[in-house]
Amino acid sequence: EALRNHLQTRLPQALIPAAYVRLDALPLTANGKLDRKALPEPDQNAWLSREYEAPQGPVETALAQIWAEVLKLEQVGRHDNFFELGGHSLLAVSLIERLRQIGLNTDVRVLFSQPTLAALAAAVGTGREIEVPANRISADCAHITPELLSLTELDQASIDQIVASVPGGAANVQDIYPLAPLQEGILYHHLSAEQGDPYLLQSCLAFASVERLHAFANALQKVIARHDILRTSLVWEGLPSPQQVVWREAELTVQSVDLSPLDGDILHQLRARFDARDFRLDLGQAPLIRLVYAEDPLHDRVAGVLLFHHVVLDHTALEVVRREMQLYLPGQVESLPPAAPYRNYVHQARQGISEDEHETFFREMLSDIDEPTLPFGLQDVQGDGRNIEEHSLALPVELNRHLRRQARQYGVSVASLFHLAWARVLAATSGRRDVVFGTVLLGRMQGGEGADRALGMFINTLPLRVEVDGQSVSEAVRTVHERLAALLGHEHASLALAQRCSAVAAPLPLFSAVLNYRHSGHDAAREPVDPVWQGIEFLAQDGRTNYPLTLSINDRGDGFSLSVLTPDHVGAQRVCELMHSALTELATALADNPGQAFERLNVLSAAAREQLLGDFNASTAVYPSAQGVHRLFEAQVARTPEAVAVQAGTQRLTFRQLNQRANRLAHHLQGLGVTTETRVAICLKRSPDMLVGLLAILKAGAAYVPVDPAYPPERIAYMLADSAPRVVLVRDVALPNQAGIPVIDLAHETWQDLSVADPQVAEFTPDDLAYVIYTSGSTGQPKGVMVEHATLENLVHWHAEAFDLHAGSHTASVAGFGFDAMAWEVWPALCVGATLHLPPESVSNEHLDELLDWWRAQPLQVSFLPTPVAEYAFSRGLQHPTLRTLLIGGDKLRQFNREQTFAVINNYGPTEATVVA
């Protein structure tokens, strides 16, 4: 403490250390220099509690008095931190307004970057206070001219057009001025909506009687008469830029709707009748509020829906309306402070920070972001609200305390912790390590005089970027807090401008998830209802946004709750649980291990982790014990020896014939030293001999290495050198020079006198190698993947079961010889007794019309086609007379746009998973 006091007399406030860690010795590198990376992170004991020191000078004293009143504290010292004392953004609005009232102006960013009383006192007076010109249109004005407009420039023709849109003409026009940037964005979406209006909101009510409804409407009318923004309409057609018009008088529409309980719940019917997905308000008619109601005899009440447009009201403003109505409802004349006109905010927003400054800020933040952050793959940011699910979760008391404790410990707002945890959730659900999401800003930080009590549209949504990788937990907390503080200085910028500053190409959105941190102060549901509201009940308030994933944090002062809106296929409860886990991990890491890498924070609960790693992977299926596909084939030969196993043009081999030919060759291979774990390459064109060779290799105990003779000589040479086969089987193929590898030409069957009995391999096990398949590889060289008998046999059992392949079925093999899909074509057919059809050698995959003509002529039930071939077939509208199931592999079908007579299965997986997963 003595050291701290000593430093305070000699260092600027910003340079005074906030934490002290005692070390026996400084960690050094091998060169004897300080090893900064080895310095320990400060733990909780390292952060000094702030000793009280009385404010110095008149500014600090005045500030301390305001802080004490705003934060409800007995005393505030000059080194106290606004956020450590429980301050947050909503209280910051009140604080700035109170400072303005005593002539002290400051930029809100100063409060967030210099949050101690002494630092703020030194900085006050640096804010940009903008003088708002007075309204020049007098109450008795009969003709409005350009000189009377103090906030906009319009010619006489434009003014006359605007005045003509208002009932009562010039006598009923109080003011004309432009739209705020936020309003311009809302108007754009209103005009872009093909049906309905994404910014028309509903608040549901129930009244004990029609008389109570009219009392409510009368109180609301008085609030409308008090506030300019509630008597405002919009005009844009034929004007150089959209304008808003304040009417002197605007009558609330109260509309009765005749509904029958026989058609369902009255309130549900009422909401559906005026659903924003189908219904629109006329923005040219003030007030942009309407009360609709219907008698609800089943519930002995009157059901009501208050419709209001977001272009004139946000949810914070709606709460102000409700509080003021509470004073008007009893019929008493109450003294309210003068209403703050929305024109002040409009001028502040348009004349404050320039568009160039906004653009510079967002380009610095977003210019290198070239991919959107799309958690769960959610991309539609212009949704209509259908199929949206909502779930709320109250956080445990101990976690609430833990989060507030850590926020105070690090001198940041608790909102910063929630933003950071949300970034971790989005990283985990989007696969990105550098995430961007929308954060909802109050819009009142720099709204001018009276911004804390003004009505209107202030709330804005702007992007926040968080780098998940490369930071410790403590570093990430401070980074997010600083970015939020900087973002507040640009709270009036339009989202469209911010998004243009990224490298994400339109029409892709920059982000599809939003966080809305709301200070509700207290839980109204726990408080007794004020008697003035007797017979009037607030049921629900529409909280939809056009974003597919919205997380709202409700800060009640004594606790937090989460509320999630998201498509039902994602699951709102699931998202709440992810956020709960992330917050728990974050709070624990900040307390116990602040140096932990932020990206290592877990977002899964124990139950979710078990579900993901255990339940979802419980894919074990009981199949017969593995004995090798050649043994399955031999068993099938015993069952159906005379059935046709393979047909290629006029060539036919029965199961018995195929088995005998393969057995003779297998005995010959064994005579050459071929056995288990040896490899035999086979380089043949598609033909019955291909099947003879494959079976013979397995029967001899070896693994086959298919080499497509169509490959370039260099690739063939590489594969042979890499796989090191004991021998190579060929037919009518000239191989590259391979010294030392014996070559067997199947055209010269010198083994015809050998035994036709099934060879025996005593040492065979299911873990033995069945084949080696070469993929293209990711390093430029082909990559050999080794597949064992057990997994190949699992594939056979599953394939036959999944696609109903059985004895008597017909299937085909058209995959390239070196392609792993050949395994699912050949082995299931041979093992279950199906007939395998091979195209004649004259029909190649390069001649698609010939191949498809042959394919359609075969009596197939199950078949594979390479995706390009299938696409070509679909583009020609080709069908197959007998096909039941078509298998493709991996690539997206671009021509699959009409209903087929067969099922199409995208049967895809990595080669390492034995062809398909």
C-alpha cells in the first residue's frame, strides 16, 4: 500500500499498477533477459482493494456526489472504479445526463476507458456537446417555408407535399426534420418487405372490462400528446431524402374486432389477425400506435393488442410510456419534467461523429473479416419469425455473485463478461476462431440533453469482433471491455455502413447472432401490482428480431436470466445451456486460472458432453463375427452355386465358376510366397477377370492394391513403389519398368491344373489387411489408406441390410477401378448372392451417353453412379425402369430438381472410414 501511495504522487492515473505479485526471483531466458511469458498472472490476492481517499477539488467532489446518488452509495473515493461499484451502461446514461446538468460534458468512451473518479474528473469537458437549433415553426403558423426548418433543407415544393400529407395541413405540423440513421435502416427494411413488416411489434394485454380498456387508451393518448415522437409520421416518396413530421395533434386509433371463441383462443386470434408477417401500419399516419381489442367471454375479459412501430419506439421507450401512463391513469395532474424532444437526438446523431469517422473505425475492426459468423449454419437474417422457439433460464445465485465479483475484480462491466462468453459459444457452434456478432446498444449515451428520459427509437445493433484464439482469459476480458467502450462512441452509426467495412461479400450477412444486454433493474413479477393498474394486465411483449439467433441477458440487479430465440431445429434450451456452461467456465477461470487460453474454455455441460461423445457415437451394431469377405463369398457359393455372379456383355460366370477360377489363381499365388500381410497389386480393366483376381488375392491371405490402368505411368510407378507388392496381376496392360516385382498376366493361365478347392490360411485374423486404396492425397502425392477385413465385412453387412440387397438382386459396378466406391459395389453383391453387372470393355465412363444407355438397360435394383454421371443423367431427365435406390458419393447434385422414381442416397465418407460413414 505504501508503494502504491508513493507511485500515485509520481505517475499519471492511467499508469498506476492495479495488481502486485511478489516473486522470489524474476524468471529469465537462457540469455539472462526477463522471460515475460513466464511471469505469473495475478491471482485474486494480487488485486489491491481500493482504500478510501476523499475527492480533491470541486470537480471530483461534484462527481463523487453524483456517483453516490446514481450508484446509491454513502460515499465514493477518488480512486473508486465505476464498474467495481456496480456501474453499467444504463447507469452511465444517467451519470452523463447528471454531469451535463451541472455543466460538465464528457465522451462516454472516457468513462469506459478511465473509469475511476479521479481519471474521469480530469477528463470532463472533453465531450462534444452539440447545440441543437430551436424549432422555428410557431403554433399559429399557417404557411411553412424553407427558412422555418432548422434541422433540414427542403424546397417549397417538398414542404408543400409534406404538409399535404398531414390532416389539418400546416396548422397541424409542429416540426419537420430528417430521420436518424437507425430510422433510415428500419424504413429500408419496411420498404423491402414483400409482405408484412419486420419492425411492427405487439404488446398483449387483458382488461377486466371495456371501461378499463378505454381508461388505458385515454392515459396513452395523454402520453402521445406529451411526446413529439409519438405524434410523428414519415414521408419519403418524391422527396430528396426521407423526412419525419411531428403532428400537433394525433388521435390514437382504438379498434374493436369481432371474434368468436369457436374459432380458438381470442388473444391468439387477435395476434394472428395483426401478425407482423402479414399486417402493416401506414407509416404516413400518426400516431404509429394502434390499440385493437376483442371481447373474450371464455376468460371473462377483454383481450387487447397494442401495436407499435419500431421506427418511433424501442422497448426502453415503451417502459417510459408505461411509467407515465401510471401517473395519468388515476386522473391526477402530476408534475413531470419537460419531455425531451426526439429532434435533439436526431441532430446529435447526424451532426456528431461523421460518417468518415464511423467508416474508419469499422474498417479497422472488420476489413480483414472475409467470412461470416454463422452459428449452427444459420444464415437467413431476413427471416419471417416462423418456427422460432424461445427458452429462458435463470442463472444460479452463486454464479450471479461470481460473475459480479470477477467484473469488479477486473474493473470491467459485467456485460463484458457476457459478451465474451457469447463469443466462445459462437466460436464453438460456427467453427470460427475469430467471431463477429451483433450487440444491441442503448443509443442514448450521446443522445443529447434529456436522452435518459426521451422517447423514440434509440436502440441500435452493431457488430462486435472477438478473437477467440491467442489470448488468455484475463486478456480477452480487457480486450472485449475496451472494444465495447470504443463501440459506444459509434452507437449512432448505421449497421449497413459497418457491414460494408468488412470483406464479406454481399449478399452474405456479416453475422447471424445477436446479444441484447438489458438492465431490467428488478423483477416486476415479484412486486405487487400498483392499484392504478387494477383491471389491466400486461401479458406478453413481442421480442422478435429478424436475426435467427438472439440471446437476451436480463440483468435484474440481484441476478441474471438468459432468454434465447432461435429456430426450433437448433433448440433454444440447448443454446441457453451452452451459454450457462461458458459463463461458469469463464468465471472460474478468471478466479483460479486467468492465464488459461481463452479458446480452451468448455461450452458443454457434463451431460451434453456425454451426449455428444457417448450417446451420439453409440453406433455399435451387432454383426456376425468377421471371417473375411472371401469366406462370406465361399458360403454363398455353397448356397447358390449355379446363380449368375457376374455378367459383362455376353460373358457370364456363375458363383461356382467364379470361385473355382479364383481358387486356382490363389493356390498359384501361395506358391509364389503370397500370404497374410503381403500385398498384391492388380492392374486390370473392368472385367470378370478383375473379380477373379480380387478374390484370389484375398483367398491367398494377402491384401489387394487396385491400380487403374488408365492412370499416368508416373502415378502407377509411384503406387507400385510405395505399396511394395509381392507380385502384380495384369491383363493386356503394359506396366512401367518395375525391377524385382514379378508380374502375372491373367491372359496366360498357366495354373489351370491347380486345385479348385478353397485355399486355407491358418493364420488369418479379422485385423489382417484386406486392401490398400490410394486417394489423391493432400500433399500432391497419392496417399495409401489401409483397410482391414473387419471393417470391410461390416460395410458388406450394413450395405446389404440398408439397401435390401439379397440373393437374386441385380446391381452394377461402374466406379473406376482405383476408386474406393468399387468396394461397396463388388463385395456386398458377391457375399449375398446378387448378380453384379459390369459394362463391356467397349463402354467407358468417359462416354456418358453410352454408359447410361447400357446402365438403363440392366435390370438393376441398387446401383452407384459417380456424381458427374448422375448429374448428367438428371439433366437429360433420364429414369431407370427397375431401379429402387441410386447411390452417389459426396458432391452436391446441381441438377437434382425433379422427383425421381427411385431413392437417391448421398452415401459419403472418408476413405479411412472404409468407403462411407
